[in-house]
Amino acid sequence: MPAEFYDTHAHLDFPDFSNDVDGVIERAAQAGISRIVAIGTDLESSARAVALSERYASVFAVVGWHPSHAWSAPDDIRAALRDLAARPKVVAIGETGLDYLRVTDSGQPVENSEIGRIKSKQADLFEQHLEVAAELGLNCVIHQRESFEATFAQMLPYAGRVRGVFHCFVNTPDEVRRVLEIGSIVSFTGILTFKNAASVREALAATPMGSFMLETDCPFLAPMPYRGKRCEPAYVVHTAAMAAQVKECDLETLSAATCATATGFFHPTRFSVG
């Protein structure tokens, strides 16, 4: 039997999987991936993630609005988030946060004069997610690309009320320390396996066991040896193999630690199979 792992961040509702979800779930199970967290990127995507969680026993949902699509979001999504979060397999709020790498309007380039307005809209949406998470006793899946300082500063007032997982973590060991100091955690993708990602492996080396999770962010960021191809939850095993090498432990030890971390982070009574 393969060691058990979870894929804590997957975009199963994306068109990349539209004709293959059954196969994706089956391959994940065969690889030992026993739980998959489907992440919403807007209200429609979140509803699809919820529907997937209701269709498959191993799938759970996170509901939110991705910062890259902030400009197309309604001014207030709190009521919609509350409604979605009431569903029985919704285990966190997100994907939310800030993205300063390419400030866009739903993927489309914007004029420089609009960048400030879109960053402000991202921050407002992020605040709404944090408010709802605190109100409902849920944690947040955090997107922070080229925006660590601003994201961290906005989360700081919620420390003790909302924990975040800084997903797809590619930051420094010092930034790991700061995340952990406010009670949040980090998560690593297939980037960990890339030859040019020594700095990401250094960040993992600096992260204590029990303070990180594993994910794919599929259909993106497939690990070696699948880099450049469509990613899927089964590929967590390749990231796990590299993580075990970095942490100098066996897969069973890594499995126990990362699965326990995920179980502690996501909704304690909803995040169970069976």
C-alpha cells in the first residue's frame, strides 16, 4: 500500500478536468491520495467545488474569490460566502489574498492608472474573506504572489482568530518563521521538485514538521517528471518524495505529519471521509 497523502489545493472544477474527473479521482486513490481539497476561485467556481465535494467522498471544498479576478467581483460577497460555507463539506474560506505579480482584470492587462484601484479591490475582498472566516470559525487559504508584506500585514489583526495556509509557498525561511509566529502554516507544491528551486527546498528545510502541508495547485505546477504537463492530485506523491528527502525522514513519517496538519487546519468535524 502506498503511503497516504492529501492534496490540499486542487482546482478540480477547471476545464482541464471537465472530461476526466472520475479518472483523476481514481488515479489519486490508487496513488494513496485519500483526500482532495477543491478550491474555488469565484462564486461560480466555488459552487462547482461544493458540487464536486458532494459527488465524491474524498473531495472537500474551499469557497472564495481569487484576487486575480477581484475587479469582476461584486462589491460585497460576504452573504454569498456565508451561504456557500454552510454546505456540509466546506472546510475553509478561499482562495483569497493579494496578487501583485500581474495585476489584471480577470486575466486581462490593465492600464497603469488602474493598478491602484485593483489592488484596493483585492484588499477589500481579502478583508471580507477574513471577516467571514472569523465569524464562522473557519481558516483561510491564502494566495500571496509578490505581495507577502501586504498580505501578512492584512492578516496580522486576525491572528488568533483565523489561521491561514500560505499556499504554493516559495518565500524565504525568515518569512516561514513570521507566518508560523502568527499561528498560520505554509504549503508546498511540485515547485519543490524543480531543479532551479533550491530556495524553496531551503524554506521547507526551515519549516518544522507539523507546520506544512502538501498540494498540487493542479492543473498547474506539475512536479518532476511531469513538469510542463497537466498536473493532477495523484502527483502529490512526487512532491512528497522530495519533501521526505529534504526533511530526512521516511514517507510514513511525512504522511503522518502532513495529514495531521491538514486535519488540524481544515474544519475539524467536516474534514473526514466516510
